Amino acid sequence: MNVSMAMPAHGVESDRPAPPPLYARLFEAFEHAGLAWCSWKSPTRLPDAYAGRSDLDLLIARGDRQQALQILVDCGFKLAPDGPGRDDPAMTSFLGFDQASGVLLHAHVHFRLILGPSLFKNARLPSETAFLERSRLLPGRNPRVLAPEDAALLLFVRGQLEFSRLDPVQIARREQIDEKFRKDFAELAPLIDSVALRCAAEEIFDADLAGRVVRAIIDDPMGASAGLRREVAGALSLQRRCGGVEAALVGAARTLAFLFGAFNRRHLQTPRIWGRRAPGGGLVIAFVGVDGSGKSTAATMIRKWLGPEIDVVRVYFGTGDGAPSLVLAPFKALAGVIARFIKTKPKGASHGKISDRPPGPVYSALFAVWAMAVALDKRHKLITIQRAARRGFIVVTDRYPQNEIENFNDGPLLYRLPLAPDWLRRFEQAIYMRAHRAPPDLVVKLQVGPETVQRREPDMNPALIVERLASLERLQFPGAKIVCIDARAPLEDVTRKVKQAVWDVL
């Protein structure tokens, strides 16, 4: 149990920002419960953690693990496990939603000090108990932090262990990482007591190596020789998860997995885990509404909000500006060419100049091919999103197939063709029934007025706008949680409500 008094540490400035309410409650609960805990990275990084730009690294005594996990949950955090191959039993991640700012907070909880390159933290620094006993509270409602000597020693050891020529993250961000280390050492330098630093070093290394480590920290912590780096790593060899050839193979495998994941995330978007899975398993979140209600904007916003912390894929179920699958792409390109020669569309269309005439034979044949291509595109995407959710992804969809209401977004199309053969109708209906039987976990209905739709979609038939707004109210998606949001409100309010609805189902 920590009993040290709150006191200034690490050169704390009076203008250091206060933690968001969620973190403040967590720190207070840890202290009230008497846990042995602290934030083990430099306090200079706290503003980024408070703003959601980086994670907050917490060290908690292993004996307090169960109580700490319960406190995290009670304070509103949700467990978010790392992806396969990147998890470690001594570490776990929790996500929290700061309602006031809309920021997603990431508390990275360590029960052991596990160090090494970002993709394979292989070593342990067995000093958790001593470091926690010497930790101290920052002023205000801020967290506990390490004593300056412990912080400097830990920072130096990390510098010797964390760089690997096989780690693309370290290579790409080498200059940025070095600059962070320099700033951290510069802040610690005037606070370090050399005697206390020597005592802390001798708890880990033999007297000779401890002396050289102390001299390096005081003289030039960023300029340690390769020989000293090898000695530091060798002194911790008994604390490795694996060594030798096995460590090299594991590191290489994780590097390849990371590179494929980065390429997949940017270009392929296949449902292969590249980072952290969703708390409690994958989810499908669908945004529905009439054209011009802001579905694409909301789906993009949620992907950007969750994407840095959880694996997210976005799927577009429409036939407009979004990306089609390989099944639909050639038909979509051909439809764009044909549409130039069609001046008037038959009854049932939503945009452009619409007549009261039923479809003619040529239009009917072309439209039947289009309807089949659209149905096959939706089937392909339905299979993709269900696999992605099963693998732990958050799937965000712009629209979702439905068979409840004719002549409404993303429903069957062949109803417009009176002469369409029954077998073709059955084939199409089977695909939309598949979506009916696998509804999204969350459906967010974005509600707007007819004037908003008319302004954003000037080519859309005014009478059809009123009809589709009424249809949106009746759409049920049996089995899904439905949240209705007034999308006419200011964007900030809509964004906050959408984030809250998504957070509630995570």
C-alpha cells in the first residue's frame, strides 16, 4: 500500500492540464482503495494521454490486479484485448469514453514492466515492487509517478532494449522517439540524486555495471555505447520471454504480420485482424437514413474515432459514390455510360426526370441485370461483414440491406419490373432475407426534414422524399438496437450523440 504524501515531482509545472473526469475518478478510486500503482512514463506525456492522442501507461502491483480491474470497470472503462500475437499476460488495455470532449481514452495497464521493441516486448525489468514503493503523487487530481531516479533508470534501460532493426515502427519513428527520450531525460536531470540513482541501479545490476549505467545516465544517456547496450540486455537475459533463435523468429514473424496488416488496412480492407479487437467481440453498426441525411459523414467519423484503438472496417451498401465490390464495379461503370442516353426514367426511380410510364422491354432487361449485380454485391458484403465481426472487428456500414419496405433505400429492386420471372425474384429475395436474418447490432437512424434532403439532393423527387422519410420511421430491423438521432442539430451535437450510441454497445 502506498502511503507517501502528495508532493511535486519531475519538475511539474503549475499549468499542467488537469486529467479528464474519467481519469480523475480512476486515480481517486485507486488511491481510496490503497492500491500500489503509478503512471510509469514521463509526466510530460500526460497531456497527450489526457487528450486521447496516446495511451496512459499504468503500473499496478500484481497482487492488486483483481481489485484494479474491477475499479477500471466501475469507473466506466471497457476491456479491449490486443490482437493475436501482440497480447501479453502481463499487460492489458482498457478504453474509456470521455463524454464531455468525445475523446476515446486508452489506459494501458501493466502488472509487470515488460520492455522491448514495439512489436515484441521480450524482456522484463523486475523492479515493480521497489518502483511502486518509491512512487509519489503529483499535485491536484493527477496520478502517481515514479521517483525521478527510478524514472531515469527505467528510461535508460528502455533506450537500450527498445530499438530493433527488425521493427518497422521503431525505424520509421526513430527521430521522433529519440526526441521524446531527450526531453524526458532533460526534465529529469535536475531532479536526480546520484546516490539514490546508484542504489536503484544496484537493485538490478551488479556493482560494476550499475556504476557504468549511472555514469552514462548522468553524462550522456543518449550516447551509450553498443557494448554497454549489450551488457544491459545480457543482465536481463533471465527475464526474457524467449531468447536466441526463437526470439529472432518471433520478431521476424511479428514484423511480417505488422507489414501485411498495415498494407491490408490501407489498401485491401480484408477482415484480417491487424491491431486490437473490439471489447466483448465484433459488432456491426449500420447508419441508415434517406439520401442526404449524413450517413457517409457519420460512418467516416466513427471509423476515424475508433480506428486508432480498435480494428474497424467500413462497408458501403449503396450504389452511389461509395466503393463497389469487384462484382458490382464493371456493372456500375457500364450503368454510368448507359445513363447518359436515358433522358427519362420510368416510375419507381428516385432521381432525375421520372415519368409515369412503366419500364419498357429494353430498360427492363438492363435493369434486371443491374438488380442481380446489386444483389450479388450485397451478398458478398454481407458475408464479409459477418466474418469481420466474428473475428473481432467493428464493422461500420453506410446503409444496410432491408426487405421490410418496398421502394425504400437498399431494398429489393425487381418489384419495379412487373414481368420479371418468379425465379429471379426468389433469387433476389433470398439475398435480402439473408440480411434480415443477420441484422446489425446497432442501427443509427439519422433523421432529417424534407427541406434538408431537397437541399442536399436537388435531383430527388420531392414527393418521394416525403414518402421515404415516413418509411424510415417504420423501418424496424428486428433484433437490432435502434437509436434515432436528429441530424438537423449542430454537427457537434450529432457527433456526440452518435459516439455515445456506439460506445454504449461496445
